[in-house]
Amino acid sequence: MTFKTPVDETDRAALCVLVAAVRREPGCLEYHAHLHAEDTTRVLFYERWENQAALDIHGKSAALTGFRAAMADRFVGPSELNFWRRLV
């Protein structure tokens, strides 16, 4: 996720609320927001879910859709999604 300007305290507070809410969602194993070390407009979410069904429900959750709607004017374009599998 890329913000139009560096992440500020208001953004950080909204991210904290989102992370706390998502961690309570059924099937959430891990959910973390990371700020890029050099480009502070970029935030990466690391997520682990019990299964695809839990992830699908999360994608439509009130916490996530509410965050996106409330913060939409802060983002540069849509978020990029990447899916990974544990190798070792």
C-alpha cells in the first residue's frame, strides 16, 4: 500500500485500529503492518490465515472495507496483493 505522503500519526493510529480489529477476525493467525525503512509512504501487510475461506471473509470484513473507505484519499492507486507459500 502506498500513501500519497509519508505515513503520519493519524495514519499510524488508523493502521493500529485496523490491525487490532483484523487480529480478532476468525482464522487470522498473523497480521502485521510494516513501514518501509526508506520510503515512508509505503506500508506492507504480512498476513497469515488458517485457510482461503478465512482470507476471503477478511477481504469483505467491516474492519478492512471501513479502513479502505475512510483512508481512500490517502492512497496512491489500489494495493498490490502477493501470495506466498512457506518454502522451508
